[in-house]
Amino acid sequence: MTEKQRIKLEEEKIRVAGMRRFELEAAGDLAAGGLICGIDEAGRGPLAGPVAAGAVILPADHDLLYLNDSKKLSPKKRDMLYDQIREEALAWKVVMVPPERIDEINILQATYEAMRLAVEGLGLKPAVLVNDAVTIPGISIPQVPVVKGDAKCISIAAASILAKVTRDRYMEDLDRQYPQYGFAKHKGYGTKQHTEALAAYGPCPAHRRTFITHFI
């Protein structure tokens, strides 16, 4: 390891330790020595595909580095961390709510539903949830919403990565069923390529009908 690499590694350790410390301070007395669960979502904005929510409980002594808001990481780094998080987490769960449910109850309620189901599927009951900017209705566990939490709290960052990688892989699979839309490239977001394909081919079952009224 070169001196430059060693310095960068030490800086990363300090950054991650700061995220862990911030999360503990945010949870405060609600954690009371218990488990902290991070919650985040992926896919609220796209015109197609599910919305995904991740819930992650990390061990207090984990040494995972490079955790951050999933959007700030390269696909290669996200894939690497996806495997590491699943291996090292005390518990984790990702739930996806499909387009037809999004159309039925709206995207915000569908996101909350995915988050509730992810928490219920953990197999462990955390003392507190730290969420990326939201308070989830219908959950009795104490919650702490943190604005831009995926860049500040270690567990939210982990949940962000699991949710995004899970959803991205699903959209890549969907691309093989409906290659005309380019889902593997834009993951369902409203890019020029996507909206032009919508105009040319009309919607497929993966589209959110309430999201595409301006494009068909």
C-alpha cells in the first residue's frame, strides 16, 4: 500500500466512524443500547417498475467502509457493498411494491407500505428506526427521521444500497421482457429515450399508469 492509499484509507475510516457516531447521536436515548435499524427507499420517481424499501440492522462493531448514499457510489461499488452488507448485517430485508399497487394507493403510501413490510420481515425487533427523511405511519417502534440520512447515518446508507441494487437488478431483468423501453439503462426513470419509447409503443404492464398520463 502506498502512502497516498494509506492516507485515503484512514480518511475513509474517519468518515465512516463519523457516520456511525452521527447515527448514535440521532437515535439518542431511544436506542438505549438496543438495535438500530436504518430505512431507505429506491424508485419513488420512475415512470415504471416497483418502489423498493430496505431495512438494515448492522452490528455495532462492523468495519464496513465506503457506505454512503447509494446515488453517490458507482454501480461496481454498490454491488460490492450489497454483498458485504448482506453478509455482515444482523438482519436485513428489501421489499418491492409493484406498479399496480402504486397506482392504487399512490407512491407515498406504497413507499410506506414497502417500509413497513421490510421492518416486519427483519426477524429481529429494533429499538429504534432511523429513516431517510420520513416518519412511517402504522409502526409502533420509535422513529427518527433524518434529512439526507443516507449520507449521514451508516444504517440508512446500507439500506439505501440494498434497496437500489435490488431494484436496479429487477429493472435489468425487466429489460429482457420489454427491451423496447431501455429499462436496463434508465431503470424506469423518465429519460428522453424512455418517453419516446412510451410514445412509440404505449405502456407495458410494468408502467405506473398514474405516472405516464402526460406521455401517452
